[in-house]
Amino acid sequence: MLSSYQRRYERIDRLTRILVTRSKLGTPIIVEGKKDELSLRRLGVEGIILCVKSSGVGFFDFIEKVNPSREAIILTDFDREGKELSSQLVRELTRIRVKADDSLWRQFRSLGRSEIRSVEELADFVEKLRERVSF
């Protein structure tokens, strides 16, 4: 019988593999800042990661940079501000006909519950779960 840690680890590992695969296939991932990008790199994401807050341009100019893509994965922080930013990104990207996918964000958020509040913490969280499962 699987422990709750094992179940959570298996689910988060599956989500991470989906994220890595979609990134390799060319889907850009939108995060808030550089530390979020570094966390995703530690998880094996090799593709395009766009940082909305550290892009050096305003929000609507940032949206236009995403425009050539047909789709983008939204992976903002899991706190209230991140949730609001995610909603705004989905709304504005949809307006310019970019499929904004926040489904992985919602799943990571539910698995992290109160233990993580940002994407920056995601790699450490996955490593902790992996250690608990290994014992």
C-alpha cells in the first residue's frame, strides 16, 4: 500500500515529466522570475522559459513577445498574487489567440498545498518528497 508521500511524489513526478516533455516539444513556459526559471531547470526543463516580471518590458509588451507561439504553459507562483497574475495571463493570451494552459499550475498547486507558495520552491519540494519515499 502506497503512503501519502509516495502518492504525492508519483503525481508530482508525472506532472514534472509532462512539463519537461511539452517544453522539449517547443511550448514556452511562463514564470514570474529568474529563480522560478532556475527551479524548473533543476527539474530538467530545457526549453523556453519566459520570466514575466524580469523580462525588462511591460506586461502588454511581454504578452506580444509570447504572441508567435500557438500555446504557452502558465506556471506562476501559488500564492494570491500568482493566482491573479495567472488569470491575467490566461485572459490576455487568449485574447490574442494563444492557448494559455494553466492546468499544470492548478495540479502543482494542489499537490504543494500549504507546503510551497512559489515555483522557486518546487525543485526543493520534489527532492524532499523523493527523499521521504526513498526510506
